[in-house]
Amino acid sequence: MPLMLPFTQLFPPDHRMVAGNPRACGEIGRMRFRPRSELLLCELHAHTTWSDGALALGALVDLYGGHGFDVLCVTDHLHPTPAGGAAPSGIHGGNVGAYLEEVEREATRARALYDLLLVPGLELTAHDPDPDRSAHVLAVGLHSGVSLDDGLAEGLLAARAAGAATIGAHPAGPGDDGGSSREPTRRLWRELDGLGALLDRFELVNRHQVFGWVAQTRLPAVACGDFHRLEHFFTWKTLLPCTKDERSLVDCLRSPARAYLTAFEPPGSLSHLAA
């Protein structure tokens, strides 16, 4: 996604989303990318108690649906099987079926109650004590389990073959730290020539942390909240120019279509919008 303006000017104040502010929501709703296609307010990166999130899936749906989001992608952690064969934390082969079944049930409720599109996914978590060998990648629109036991590249190939869109998560570069709650993950920057071909998008913003090398390299970018706890809710988000169905969303992420980044802010944070 070419950045047409400096990062701080990607959205003028009147186009920053303020929760509960009808005028701000109306401004976003009137923006168009192509005929018959609206911009959807999306959270592309969120966790539940299936891995290391604080909220159960139903509570997460109520939080995002109650604040007017169009799309919520649930991306709980998938880890390689630990040495010795013990079940890993988060999602694994033994529970992925139950996880996806719950997402499917909640998707029906989310659409009926909030007109919220709930999309299943996983965060492929290839962690390593060496930040240069550590990487996390979101697989959005994934309806089956994949394995990381043969390595991240094989897991990405399997996710893409299953129809998912892949997004490099908090892709640290030179000089980036991991943020307040994690170690840096620099493998995607280190191995861009190899792994980059398997990725559709990269997080330019994760919560409030900006990964400048993504913009400098002119990679297709998104912004995500990486929700684990309530303090991660009012963060940067993505607006996508597609219709509100899963196939259109995934196709948009996998295409060269522009994505728009916006701050999602609590009520009263932009008081000048209240007329």
C-alpha cells in the first residue's frame, strides 16, 4: 500500500473513529473506495481465553459488536508441538476442532445481534529466544488446523492452501523493541526475501507501535489492536474496501487493494467532533 501522506496524516481528525460518536461513524460510512463497496471497520488480530486473551469468545464478540465494528478476526495462538509430545498452550491438534466450532456458533450470534462478521483464524507463533529467529503470522479466514512442526514456512503454505490471508504480526525491524509485553520478533524483517512471498500484508501498526521499516519498504500494510486485554481495545485499526462477507474480506487482504488505517478512540477523546 503506497503511503500517500506522512503516517500522522493518514487520516485527518474528522476521519478518526471515535466510539459512540455518530458523526465520526457517519463520516467513515460515507467514504467509498469503489462502487457498491463500503469501508469496513476491522479488528484483524484478537485473542480469547482459548490462548492468552483475558475475555472468552462471547465476551469479545459483545465488546466489538457493541462498539459498532463490522469485522472481528479471532486469531488465537498456534504453537509447534513441544519436545516430548506434550500438548502446547493455546490451539493445537487436540482442540482446534472445538475452537473452530465455537467460532462458528458465535459467528451466527454475532451477525444476528450486531451485524458483526466474525472470522476464524490463528496466529502462527514461531517463537525463539533469539529475536532474529522469532516470527508471528496471522492466518485470517482459516477453517482448519495447520501445523508448525515442520517449520513456519510449511505452516504458511498450508494456511494459504486452505484459503487464508496471511499477515505478518508485530514485525520488528532494526531498532524496534517488542513493545511493553513481548520480546521483539525480527525474523520477518530478516527473512523478507524468503518468507515475504508467503505474506499478504504486514502490520504497520500494532496497537500504538509503528514498524517504520514496513512503510519504508512500501509493503502492503494494516493496523491491528492485537487484543488481549481491555487496554488494547482503543488502538489503531484497519478499514477495508470490501463487502461484509468472509470471502470478500479474505480476497481483499490477499489483493493489492488499498487498506486505510485509523485510530479507534474512546468517546470524548476528540471533543471537537461533537456538534
